[in-house]
Amino acid sequence: MPIDAEPSAATYWEQRYADEQRMWSGRVNAVLADVAAQLVPGTALDLGCGEGGDVLWLAEQGWTATGVDLSPTAAARGDAAAAAAGLDTRTRFVAADLATWEPGERFDLVTASFLQSWPVEIPREAILRRATGFVESGGHLLVTAHAAAPHAHDHEHAQEHEHEHELDGYRFPTPEDDLRVLDLDASWEVVAAELRPRAVPRDDGSVHELLDSVVLVRRA
């Protein structure tokens, strides 16, 4: 189906998913794997979960995980993958707009990995600020973002590069930017706010270095 000339973010991403049999690699994001491996499994929420790779990985590690995405097609693929892997009792997928969605509970870990949208923007700052209210006492919020333009050989985000020209003028967030957006009070501890390099293998066997912005905070 053709992509609308000026679609809403929900329409744009639903069309993108519907036009592809599979958008992402299904591998867990490296920063999330590193952080979650150091935590006691509990309840987790993945904001902008896509087809559910991170949600399924968390469930495999013993977490009870919920994924939310704008696209009903993406959420349905997550449900199907969880059922196929026998993880459907530990996972839940919701198609919803994160600008207004309310979970009705708090989570031990809330994660937003590459919650960035181009050419159609989403209210990312407002979503991240709302996410602080979804974190249980003693829980963590992890925000991982592209700190620079992803490369066309980044297998985890390859589909983004069909529209590389649309990155012109896009401002990539720094850790300081995202900390400012979260607007944390004294009840929060900043565990990490840093840039991390990430090595991505190419088809020819070489490795491409990417740069991620990582913010990890803990509610006291």
C-alpha cells in the first residue's frame, strides 16, 4: 500500500509495518541486554516495542513484559512471536498511542529503545516525561537513542534507511538532552548518562561503529 503524503505517525508506521514482512532483526538491543542482566527480573514495559524483540528477550530472562507500539500490525507480530516461543504467559502487546496510553500499573523496568521517528514526528519528549510515572519505587527507566545518524548497514534498524534523506535537519538527542526532558525530582538517582559506541557487523564481515545516547535512572 502506498504511504500517504502527509500521514499521522500512527498511519505512517502502520503502513510501514504492513508493507514489510518483517521490519527489524528480532535481536535484543545491546544496551537493554547489558542493563537488564544486572537487575533482578520483575515487571517490564517496552515503549515503542516494534515487533517485540526486546519484550521476548526480557520474557526469556524471567521478566513479565509488556510492549506498546503505535502499529497494530507490529503488536500482532509480537503476540504471534510470543505464542510461537511459548512466552505468551509472560508477555502482553498493546497497540496504542504512547502520548495518551495509561498502563494502570507501575513497572520495575521501563525501557525506550530508539524511540525516534522520522520523517513523521512523534511527541517524544512528552512520552518520555510521562514514562517516569510508569516506574515503580526502586525501579529503573532506561532511554537509549541514536546519538548520530544510523548507518545503512545497521541490521537492527535497516528499514530506517529507505528514508535517509529525511534525516536532514533532525537533531539527535544527547544524554543531557534526555535528562532535561525527564525533568526528574530529588526522588530519582541518575545511574548513567553517557554516550556508548556500538559495533554492528556488516554483511562483508567488517564492523561499523555507531553511537548511542544512554540514560538510566532509578526511582528511590
